Amino acid sequence: MTDTSPNLARLGDAARDFIARGRGLFIDGEWRQRDAQIEVFDPATAKRVTSVPRGNAADVDLAVAAARRAFDEGPWAKMTPADRGKLVWRLGDLVERHADELAELEAIDNGKPVTDARWGDVAFSHELLRYMAGWSTKLTGETIPLSQPAPFHAYTLREPVGVCAQIVPWNFSFMMAIWKVAPALATGCTIVLKPAEQTPLTALRLAELVEEAGFPNGVFNVVTGLGEEAGAALAAHDDVDKVAFTGSTEVGKKILEAAKGNLKKVSLELGGKSPMILFADADLDVAIPAIASGIFYNMGQTCTAGSRLYVEDSIADAVHEALAEHAQGLRIGPGLDPATQIGPLVSAEQQAKVLGYIQSGVGDGARLLCGGRHHGDDGYFVEPTILADTAPHMAVVKEEIFGPVLVSATFADGDVASAVREANDSIYGLAASVFTQDIDKAHAVAKRIKAGTVGINTHHVIDPALPFGGFGQSGWGREMGWSAIELYTELKSIGVALKR
């Protein structure tokens, strides 16, 4: 058996106790053990943390059946919107109460800095739960004045879509789960959650918190397992009414193919290759740290990562020097060390992929400004890397790397059209950013960029009330805000015949 990670000793008592007691699949309010297991590894050491059940299609059938009963027949179906909202709010309180534990579990599972997990992922998650709880009592319809002289009283109702399959990735495993769970619960749907096989721990801890909050059996179920087994079965299941997926564009297309059998509703939050445009009049004291955060936050394992920089010629040398200095000053270490700013990548596979892209970029003629290598002797670390003098045909410019790698190109001073054209030259359209002190230019450029979210003098723009999603091959639908409620509801029109 693989050696156990020494980082387990860094965990607090609550997180260590959770890992020690282990968990099965959470189906219909019960914990079910399975002989087949998936090993969970600490990315900082490549050592074993624990194992979780390897759920399969039969387990998916049980979970979907439980969710269907809860939706059609159970107390959840009869619960008032106010009571449903109180449960979602209570879950938010429990997430906040256990925030330190959840952040530690995320850090040893995913590798991310525990400080980022605590004050980013988990803090955002409990606020999102509370925000969505408020929508429970506001799912109103409308009375419709008809356009023809028919004797009808007409109105609409907004109803929950039904049983939802929710498949979440490994880069923000807890927060992505909450992004989907919160609006689905608020609207009255039931859920089968499938976390990424690399990062299952916080999904299982979430199931415990759902249980503690008092949700009826079958409303929330968790099946851990491999994507090609449990995930594929869930996406194709004929008794699932909706599938929500966050992950790569390649897998998103497979989800679509699997979902077509019963034409279930589908929402997809997929890949990105987000551009950042830096004009010469920008405040570099603001822009440099924002650009660095845009690409190096979560080790670049972020769908919105600002991985393409377009910088005006006259400031390019100064900007590259400042960014390289910033990157080289970031502290690399295990995620559970509170001083860590750059943790490991999630797996050996991901590390090899990112290092391969760096070698490809240099081989294609890009200039390596800093980084470019693995870091240390243990774990899956990659140094923060900047490649300058890149060209549109290069794989590092066209393809999503999903690692701490910034590719940079320049544009002629004053040539705004060229900068926008290069920024839009992508199959993706998830996020972008513009750095300038010219407010007219900022708004004009933001309007022309093809992306679901555009930051001005910042990159990562996110809030529970702000719709989030992408153009092009970055996905379908919008999460957060009222848009998320629309994803999990159906609109029904009703006409009542009236006597003349």
C-alpha cells in the first residue's frame, strides 16, 4: 500500500477525524459501503490520504430512484418555500461553522493554499447558500393579458425542474458543488452529486452537513466514482430531468451526447482561455498584481484564468520584468501551510500536461521569462511560468493549459482593434479583463470582447448575485443570481376558460 501522507498531521482534529472514520456513498439518507475503492492522494506529497467508494451505474440507479421519490412523494415535495429556504440558510450556517475544517479538507484533497480555500472557496459558498435561500419564497409567476380576444384568464407558474444530476470538477470541488446545490435546493429540486474522483472529500463532508441541517432523505445524494462509470451513467440516466456539469469542454461534449436520450435539460460551465488586455495608460501598481492573480490564483487551475496577456508595445519590457519578479516571489509549498501562495497541481497527470505545454511553447519559439520547471522532489508542483513573444498559432496560445502559465504577446501602441481581435481569437469566451485608466476606452473594449464576464482593472469578477457563464465553447447557461434559478425551474402557462 502507498505510504500515508505526512501532511495528515497538519490537519486539525475535525478534518483528521473525518478522514479517519471514512464514509460510503450517501444515498437516501444512508451511508452505503462498497468493496471497490478509489485512492485519494495528497498532491503536495503524492502520498495516500484515504479511499472512497467507487460507485457504479447500479449505485447511480439507487441514488436517482431516491431523488425521484423525494421529489414526487416525500415531505420535500410538500414543504413550503419558506421552510425550504430556512433549511438552505441553515446549511449555509453549518458550512460557515465548519469552514476551517472544510478548507483543510480541500487543501489536502486538491492541493490549493488553505488560506485561499478558507477565505475564497468556503466563505463564498456559505454566502451563496444564504443568497439562494432568499429566492425560495420568490419563485413567482405572472398574470398575462392575452393579445387575442379569447375569454381566458391566463397566468404562469415557476416550478422545480425535478431530479438533477450535478457533476463537479476537481479545481474548486467544494465551491462548484455549492454553486449547483444551492439554487437546486432553493427551487425544490432533488440532487445526485458526483464529485471528481480526484477530490471527493468535501462532497462527502457536505452530505454530513446536509444530514445535520435536517433535509429529508433522498433530497441530496452523493455518489463518488470514476467519470466514465458513475458520471457517464448519471448523465445518461432516463429518470434525471437535468444535468449540470462543470469541467473541460471535451467532457462537456460527452455530457451532451449522453443527455440526449431523454432530452434532459443541460447546463455546462466549461473551459476558457481568458485574455487580459493591458494598455500603456494603465496603473501598473493595480494591474501587475491583478494580472498575476488572474493567472496564478489556484495555480492557474481556474476556468477563468487570465492565461493570455496582450500588452501595448511601449510598456511591454517593464511589464514583463515586473510580472516575472512577482511570479518568482510567490511562495511555493504544501496547501496546508498557511504561508503558501502556490500549491501543487492536482495530480501527476496534470503536472505532466502543464510541463509538456511549457516545453511546446519554448520549442515553438516563445521566450521563457521565468519558471518552466517542476518544483521540489515531492508532489506535483510547477513553478509560476511566463512565456513572452508568443504567436497565435502556438498551442500554448490556442489551448487551455490549466496551470500557472501566462503567455504574453504585444500589440502596437494605439492599435485597440488589433488587441480586441487577438483577444477574441479563441473558441472560448468565459472571461476577460481590460486594464486602462481611460474610462471611455475601458467600456468600449469591454463591450467588444466576446466573453461572459469582463473585468475592468481587475480580472476575477464573481459574486452570488452576478450571472456567470461563457460564450462559444465555454458553455451553456449562467450560474449565480436569478439566472441560476432559471436553470433549475420550468415555466408553465395556464389558461382558464371564462364564461362570456
